[in-house]
Amino acid sequence: MRGFTVAITADRRRDEQAVLVERLGVEVLLLPLLRTQPEDHSALRALTELVVKEPPTYFLANTGYGMRTWLALAADWGIQDALVKSLGSNTAIAARGAKALGEIRKVGLDAWYKAPTETLEEVITRLSAEDLDGASVVVQLHGEVPGTVVQQLELTGARVNYLPVYKMGNAGEAAANELIDAIFEGVVDVVTFTAAPQVQALMAAARARATHEPFVRAFNGEGVVAACIGPVCASAARHEGISGPLVPEHSRLGSLASAIGHILMARQVVLQGDGGPVFVSGRLVKSRGREYWLGPVEARVLRVLSQRPGEWADVGVLGRSAEAGLSHLAGVLDGGLVTGSKGARLNLDTLRLD
């Protein structure tokens, strides 16, 4: 899939993600927006020892990485066995998703409840259905301060403690600004997000530049794909205004790469050109035995048209640059572009590249 570019915003496991995505044949940009940083271990150890001494009524296992890190730290402190015994004998464990569930099962624990679609809201709703008045609840956090969803537990009469195993630190403004520029320049086709804070950090950077509205429009109307690892991340994207994030069937990096491959394959087209077939793959155009790489304006116009290949599309969403982009693109596509009162469309020959 030469001609397409995927931007990866993750820090943790970014190399693994890059390998999976690069196998599609696309170009990959590594632009981590946040860094996973350890929390204050002294405070974490004190809370862990409290859990051992006074097992909570309920424990919320939120993330696989967080549970794995916490249990490993407990082992380093020489109290993992006592921790597991405490949680296993007196505590009802609720797991948000399969990763957290997998980590507790590795040490012989299991979950009383697992969220069907792996959202924190489901877990909080299920916990809130219990009689929590006077109960103790420990919540493993997701790298951020407790949000309003989790804080609902405090209204039930429960005694809530938060377990901050790690935190998400800003990786700096440079990566966010580079990604925003690349999207506005038509260079990036897909942006991957593996955690909600990545979405929030990118949108915060766009707001700081006073470009939030046109930036969201790049995802909603101009064909840039926001590929989110799972429902929690996708919910954050929708909250930020992205109407249709791509979510794989399974919350795994391999599934995410596969979903990206499917959507980009649908945007590879073969057009009926004046001099024969015109092959289009992202910014790469092959016509009359030659290769052409589209410029930023032409690439943005083509992305709008290739969302629904062969159908009429209004490229006016691109503003004043649309007319010039159409004119330049028409020359490169060698008759494979049709314009009219309805807008513009690609003159398809077939929907697959040879």
C-alpha cells in the first residue's frame, strides 16, 4: 500500500505497532504524544501494604499494563504472595477488559465481573448496583487523575482509594504540532490511538493553535482516519468531535493493523484514464508507465473523493484550495477525474490494484 502514511501516537509498544503497520506497505510516522512514567512508588507501596492488611470489598482492575506493573512491583517488595492471597480470599474483583483479566489470572486470581464491551462506565454501573454504603473500593487508575465516571463511586457511600500505578506525561509539543501540520498538509491518512489521553493531548494542541475546528473537520469530512484500539479510546475521540473513529473487532494491535489495511485497500482505485488505466494508492499515482507523487492540496482532494470511490463528492469542504487542487489533480489523473455541477468523482475502471 505504497502512497499511504500512518501516524502512530503511542509511546509504549510503538515499535511493535510500527512493525505490524509497516507490513501493509505504508509509510509510518512515529510521533508519541505522551510518555508512560512511573508514579511515586513510596505512596504506591504504602497503599499496597494497606490492601494486604485490609483487603477491600471490591477492586477494579482497569488496565493490563497497570496490573502487570503493580504485581511486579509487589514481587520486588516481597509482598506479591500476600497481596494475591488477600485479594483472592476477601475481595470481589471487577475487570474492565481482557488484558486486565489476563494479568490477574496469571497469578491465580479471577474476576467476579468483566465489562462486556470493556468500558469503565460499564464497570462503575455494575459496582454501583451493589450496596456500597460503607464498603471499601480500590480503583487502579488509567494513567490519569480520577475522572467524573470513577468519582461516581464516591457518591454511593463507599470508601474509595485510587491506585495510581503509572501516569501519562506529556512528550512535548513538538510531536503534536508536527502531526497537526502533517494532517493539514495532506500527508497523513491514518492516525492511531491506543489510549484516550493521546486523543485528548492532540486535540489540546490543536486548540492551543486555534485550529481545533478545521482539525476535527480533517477527520470528519476530509477522510483522515482516527484508528482507536478500543471502545474507551473511541469514546474519547467522539467526545472530542470525531464522529466515526475506526475501531477493530478486537482491542489488539494486530486487529488494529488489519482494520487499517481494510480501509486503505478500499481507497486504492484504478481509473479509466485517457491513456489507459490510472492506478491510485494514496498520494501515489501510476499512469502511462510513470509514477507521480501528489502534492499536499491534490492529496487532500483525492482523499475526499476516495472515501466513496466513484460517487459524486463535494470537495468544497477543503475551502479555497479545492478548485486549484481539482485542476492539478485532473491533469495527473489523465482523464480519471470527472467534474460537474454535482461536484467531482473518480472515473472508476475497477476497485483493485493489480
